[in-house]
Amino acid sequence: MTDAPLSGKELARKPRGFPDKREGLIHAQMRLVETVTAVYRQWGFEALDTGAFEYADALGKFLPDADRPNAGVFAVQDDDEQWMALRYDLTAPLARFVAEQGQGLARPFRRYAAGPVWRNEKPGPGRFREFWQCDADTVGAPGFHADAEMIAMGAEALRAIGMKPGEFVIRVNTRRLLNGVLDSVGAGNAGTRLAILRALDKLDRLGASGVADLLGAGRKDESGDFTKGAGLGAEEIKRVLAFAEAGAATRAVTLANLAKAAGFNAEGKAGLVELEAIALALEALGAPEDDVKIDPSVVRGLEYYTGPVFEAELLREVTGEDGKTYRIGSIGGGGRYDDLVARFTGETVTATGFSIGISRLAAALAIIGEGARLDGPVVVLNLDKDNPGLALGLAAELRRAGIRAEAYMGASGMRPQMKYADRRASPAVVIVGGDEVAKGTVTIKDLEMGALKAQAISSNEEYREVRPGQIEVSRAGMIGAVRAIVEAQK
């Protein structure tokens, strides 16, 4: 096949993984950004925008190969032949900024950022090449209280956007505890360690028996595909499962369980100390037990993070078109990354951060039915095609009162105009015909209330008599009546 134009016309097509967004989704995302960043600012973080492009070598682990400058990123050459790339995340630009500012930057440096990031990867369902993130990071704070602050603040941000107790959880673990367990079962080579971590990551989905298979010889799934296991013996599998299943209803009980399961070598004990310090700080910060749990099965970016790791997950379940129940899953996370700035300076700089996937969260809320509700304008119907001045004037009057409004601009009759208002998700329409002009009134139709009341009407005659959701008020009363309808629908 070819992408050549057909019949002299350009093909209307767009690159995969770059979603078009209409007003409902755009406003849902903006509301999320405004809500989350308001929480970050309340906690004392300041805004920073580093721009969309970075030099490709500033992207750390995403640095393209010399012969493949677009591997993982979207890159172009600057006029001095240096490769620039669209940012892959919001953290690598922060590390470059901190290194560039040097000692002139007061530390700890507490910043938040929100914006799109781009990844040159194969797109798929729910996986885009362009999406929004909203991050907060503290650079230069070595204590685990800084990690706890990130976790508690992330939980507060999720509550601020409307998540209720039991509808989300932030799960916390630490790399050192994981390393201690891996060392204790003799997982010396990278392949075995990776196989164990991948098995742990499937605990929620496969349960203990499925993970046990993956820790041992391997597992065949429902389709018949076989996944080779980590090759551990029975005792080692038992030890890893005891660690993975140590999670309990409270952080204190989980820590006690972990002390029995993983506190048997220096690295495991150091990890346990980290989690105990975080748990104490979370208590001081007032983070509810239901919002934040210590979960030893959390495996997240261990080649990137150097200490505690955390993952935010939506627990709400939704019913799909196939009738099955689904859980949205991960919508953010973070952890401690003390090595990132060192790539530029050669010196370790402590850092910890939390990121919320705004695009993923907006899509999740839309699926749940809460995210992308369209708040359309009030539409003033234009019933005098020869003189639209009346409709234009009424719309202007509504806007001056702070009400979003437009006058219908087409040449259609009343029925198509009403259909237009409905498709625009208008809360109400304003109607001024000859009768209303003569009486000095306007007719206002509450479209939402009208639709609800119309469900109880069985005939056209009754509908014309009742006129559900429709009221007539004086011109002077128009603003108050329309505002009441709009605010009631909000």
C-alpha cells in the first residue's frame, strides 16, 4: 500500500499514538492538573517549566545509540549538529537543570511540573506516544521523611481530585529490601534476579501459586504459552513468597511480618529500616492506612531508583462492554533516585519524586463516567433570520454576566437549532420569538431537566401541553434564571 494522495487530495490521517482531544477531555485534564498542582503548591513546591526539548545525551538511560538517534525518543539535529530530543519524562530535565544551576540553587529544591512528554515507542490500547504527566520532586533531601512526604502528598492529591477511601492506594517498597531477598536466595546473576522480580510483579494477577510456578520451573498460561521460571528450589520459593505475602491491613503489622521474612541479611535489614522510617513519617503526616500501604510485591524501575519505590493504583472496578469487571490499575508512582544528577556532576545528589499520569488518569475517569463531562454553552436560538441582532445581543448580555453563551449562527429552523444545542451539551437554550418580543419576556428551556421530565410523558399532545423544563421569564429576569439552571447542573 502507499500513502500517496488519492484523486489529487491529501489523505486525512494522523500519526498513531498522538490522540486528538476534544473539549471534554481537554478540560478534564486541565482540571486534574489544576487540582494536583494546587496540592503541590500547598505543600511548598514551586513551579518549573524546562521546555519540551533537551539535548539527547541529557536523557540518561534513554540516550539514543550513536547510529540510532531516534531510539526511544523523537530527535532532530540542531544547527550545530547536536541531537535534540523531545523530553521522555519530566525528571531527566530536572536533573539537567539542577546540575546546570550548581551551588546557586537553594537546596532542598522543591519543584513541580506538568506537561506533555513524548516516547518513540510502539503505540497500543491505552499506550500513547504523547501524554501528560504531573510531577513533584525534592532534590537535596537525604532523609526518608522526604520520601514519606512525597507519598503522603500524592495521596492528598488523589483525594483532592475526588478519590474516596478504598478507591485508591499507594503501595510502598524499597529496592534494598528486594535486594536483600534476592541475595538471601542466591540469585547472583542478572537474569535470575530479573525473573524473580517479574514473578513478584504478577502476584496480584496470578496469586501465590502462579508466582510459585514462575519462581520455580515455569508456568503455562491459558493460551498454552510457556514462561520459563527463575529456577529456585522449594525452600527459596517459600522464602520469597513469605516476603511477597507479608502485606497486612496496617503498616506496623506488615513491617513485623517483613522482619520475619526478610530481615536475615545486612541489605534486607537496611531496607527494613528505610520502611520503618517512612512508616513513622507517614504517621506524623497523617496518611491514612487505607491510602498508603507497605507492599513488598511492588517492583518498579529498579535500574532507575536507588531506594524506596511507590506506585499509585486505582482500585475502582468498571464493567466493560463484554460484561467483565476490570480494574484501572496504575496511574502514577515514584521513588528515590540519588544517581541521576551525578551523570552531570560526578557527585551523588539525593532526590525523590512522585508522578501522576494525567492522561491515563483522565482516561480512567472517563471510563468510570466522571472525567470528560462536557459543559457546553447556553445557546440563544436565532428565530429572526433577517435580523440576528436580538439573539446576538442576548448572548452578549449573558457573557457580560459571566455565563458562557453563544448565539446560533446557522440558518436552520427551530428544531435543528435545538438539536444543535443538545449536541453541544448546552445546559439551556434561550428562545425569543415574536410573542416573547411583544410581551418583553424570554423562554428558557432547561435541557437536562426537560429530558428527565420528558421520560414520564407518553404522548406528543401531553408533551406540547406540559413543555417539560421550559419556563417564561421577564427580560430582566433572564440572567438570574439562566444562572440558576447552569449552577444546578454543575
